Amino acid sequence: MNLNQSFVAERRAAMHCAALVSAKPDADSRLTAFSRLGSALEPALATRMAAVFNANGWTCEAGEAEVMLARELADKIDPVAGNFILPVGDAGGRLFATFALPPILARLEAMFGGDAGAADFKPGRKLPSSIELLLKRLARSLTEALGTCLEAAALRTGEEATFSTDYAKLAVFPGQADAVVMPITVAAPEGPAITLRLACRPGTVSRLLTHFTESGAQPKPVMPEILPAAIADVPLRLRARLAEMKVPASKLMNLRPGQVLPIAVARSVPLFVGKHRVASGAMGEQDDRVALQLDHVLLTGDNA
């Protein structure tokens, strides 16, 4: 008897035997499977959103998955949105996520002390760095949440999500291809809810669900470190470096109380928060106090 005999039949040769041919999953089973993934994702994503936005009480609800043409999905996405190809899946297909921008921009405005309800949120093609960084953090949080209900084999460790505000540039799905799409809403007790869509090709659903576990080992939840106030109200220690001197060790050893050291104050005095320079200015006097008149601020525009 040949123990090395292969019993794996090619699909065409095995067509005569139903036992050798796996059934192709129908559309309903794929939708059900994708919805199960959405249900498992809800608590993990709510916890991570609470950490990102520094607030308790976030809830997450995954809507019913549906199959639509890729061009129909494209029509539902705003011209400027937070679009990502997530590092989840294999070479045959990845997960795609798109975040609606208006609620994210409103929350960012509120985080920095603005009025979220009064602002006009119409982003241009080029987003400010602060918004782009927040979107990438949201995509990372979504990937981490998916990692709590998918085995490690489904995650592409070490890769970052591919980002573009223009859906067409990502070329995720051919226009006439089917896509399985699931809407997700993440809401806090106050402020607008974050809305996103998770999508992939039908075949990707089948491969992802081989790594899906509802009762497997779950990582410890990430508890948000709640700050006592909004980011705009958190006090930062501002430090002005008035002078910088080089003194030989022999002179330091001979320093005495009452001794006068001549110090030349720089024309441009830098201001620091931690190790980061945020502004600079010239020394002067105001109301019998030493004052600093700013001539260069590094916290405006894309530097914010």
C-alpha cells in the first residue's frame, strides 16, 4: 500500500461525488456570518472609542449587513471621507472601512474647546494634520477591536492601514463587483455619533470567518484614561528658556551667595511645552513685570 498516496481530488475530477466538493456559501450565510462578527465587535469598539475621545458611556451598534454593487457603495461615500484599507485579511481580500467626517470634525472641535454645534464642517481635499492623525487613530482602534474577535492569523501584524480621503484612489473593489457592507454606529451620551461602514468582498467574509471566535481567549479590555477636563482645559507647563550659558567647572566650584553673573538674554526667547518648542518672542516689560512679546507661533495651521 502506498502511504504517500494523495486523496485530495481536484474540483473538476471530484464533481461526481458531492462529499468531495464543499458547498459554496450562499449570500444569506455570508450576511449572517458578517453580522455575527459585527455583534462581537460592538463592546470592544465602544471601549476603544471611549479611550480615543476621553469620555465614558460609549455604545456601539452594528447594523444588518447587506450585499450591494461596489459602485452603489461608492455612491454612499462622501467625496471627502476617512477611507481605510485595514491590515486585516489576506492577499485575496482586505477589510475596507470608511468613516463619515462631519461627526468626527464636530467632536474634534469640542475636544479643543470649540462649539461643535456652531461650526461649519466642510473639509477640503487636504485635511489638517490634527484631523488626519485622529482618523488614523480611529482606524487603529477599529483594527485592535477586530483583533479581539479574530485569531492572530487574520491580522497583518506590523502593517498600518492604507488611508485616503478619496475612495476612488484606494481602488478597493471593481465597480461591478459585489461587496458585503455593514453599517456601524458608535455613540456617546452627548454629541454626534461616529458612523462608519465596514465592507469586503463576499469571498473575504468566508476566509475571515475561519479565524472568527466568539468564545476564544479575549485580550483584556482597554480602559480609557479619563482626563478631568476637555483637552482644551488641561493645564500644560510652559517653560521659557531665557538664557543658556557655558560655565567651566572651576567657576562653578567658586560660586558664592551675592555674586553677580552677567547674563546675555537672547533676542528670541523660545517657549517649550515639555521638549516641544511651541513659540518664541522678545523680552520686554509690561506693568512693572517682565513680559514676552511673541513673534513666532508654531501651533497654527498644519502644525497644530
